[in-house]
Amino acid sequence: YKKIICSQLSNESLEHICEIHHNGFHDMEFDACKVFFDYYKIETPKIPLLNPEFSNPLYLKLFCESLKIQNLKAIPKGFNGIFNLINCYIKGINQVLADQLDIDSSLKLVYQAIHIIIESLLNQESNSLLYKDIRRKVAQVLSDDISDHDAKQFLDLMIKEGIITKNIPYGDEEEIVYFTYERMGDYLTIEYLTNKYTDFPSLLEWIESSENKILNLENFYYSKGLWQALSVIIPTKYNIELFDYFNFDEYHLHDFKNLIIESLVWRDPKGIDPEKIRNFLNLRSWCNLLFKIICKIIRDCDCFLSVSYTHLTLPTKRIV
């Protein structure tokens, strides 16, 4: 909305405006967590939460809201799992809107709306949608379960709750909407695809087909968030590793190994095969990045990169 706001101001007013780039909670994650946890009445962990995502205010809010929805006063073991967070958050938003509209939450209208949004994003091969178009589409589908008035305002209620953001791109005139927290949008998109293609061969066939316009093997960075979501969800749902089915050239393989290591933060420790991961990564070449990941998840005793595992393994390895 910058262009619209600035166009309404005088030159004198514009001279007094400055732009500030906000780095979130970078380098102050622990302090930010303490403030948020105090506000949500959550016990602050004695060991700092080292996941870099805690520098993202949106993630920290999502994390706390998810705990609040479950009436948890402390962080349970393994709660860092991204799907646990996302599902709890959406469940909470669904309940809030159901209460506002005085309808049964079992209708899962928020879930229906998200399904419509993701389907439209995939069809348009985009990460945003025209507000007026998707508002009509959501209203049309939901009008089977709620009044036309409530159906028409449902997307606006989701925007108000913060799950969706409305904006005007710079240089454009039409409003668009997109998932406020990009990582959540990526994971929900991959979840949608794995539900649509119920077995991995079918999903793999789609990924390798001309119909797939979002998971681009050649332009890996453009869809990195989706690939990372895929690397977390595929092992959980199909009990296989993504790297067993995709071949990258040397240039992209380096990025892909980075992605696999970074995704370990978000995975369920019980679904990780340590030997398989080690063999694929060739750990001697990736020790620096892997060490950073160890620091982030070392407090989780169930993870194969936990303190216990690291203590047993490192003494047997050469430093150089």
C-alpha cells in the first residue's frame, strides 16, 4: 500500500518519511522468546531455543498460539515439528471463526477455504491471488454450509485473524492475498499434493510431468521452500527419502544436500534413518553445516543428532 499512501501525502510530509528495514528478532531470539512466553504464560525453557526461525515474529507467534490452543503451559518434547504447529494453529483459527459465526467447528470452513486457495495457487502457478477473485470463489463454495453474507466475508475474517495477508504490489492497482507465513503456505501446498496423489509413485509421476510448474528441478532456488517441505513430508508419509528418487547435477546437488540437512530441524526424529542420511551426505564434507543443525536440535533426546548420539559418535571421528 506504499504507493497509494504516498500519493495522498504532500511533498512536505514525504520529506519526513523514512523507511526502516526490520530484521525481526535477529540476534535477540532468546529475549524475544521470553517476552512472548511471558505474555502467553508459557514456561521459558532453561535451554535456549536455537532454531533460527524464532527470529521470525510470525513463527514465534504461531508457535505460542499453537501451545495456547492446546492449553499447554510448557513446551512438550518434540513440539518443534512444523506440522504440529501448523495444524494446531489452523485448528485454533477454525474454532475462533466458528464461534464468531455461531456455527459448528466440525464444518472445518477454514480448512475448506485453505483448500480452495491452494488449489487456485497451483492452477495459476503463483504464490498470490487476486483478492476479489478468490473472495468470490471461497464464498461460492462455503455458501453451501453458511449464509451468503457470512460466506462473502469469510476470507476477510481469515485476513483479520492473520492467516492470510491482503496487499497491493508496488506499481499495481489490484489487491492480492497470500499466506502470511510463507513456510506455512509451502507445507500446506505439499500436504495438499500428497493428499491428492495418495501414493508416492503417482506424486513422483506428477512432479516429473509437464503439469508440474512449481517444483522446478532446474530453478531450484525459486521453489526451495516447497522442496524443503517435500523433504520433511515425504519421509513421514511414505517412509522413503527424497534423495533416493531425484538426481541432481553437481551444482544443484550441493544445494540439495544443504536442504536435506536444514530440514532435519523440522522432521520427526523417529522417522530419520541416521545411516541413510550419513551415507547420502558424506558427512566429512558437510560437518560445518551439520554442526549448526546439531546445535539447534541437540536438546531433543529422541533425535539421532542429540547430545547422546553426538557424544557417542564424535570421539570416533577425525576432526580433519
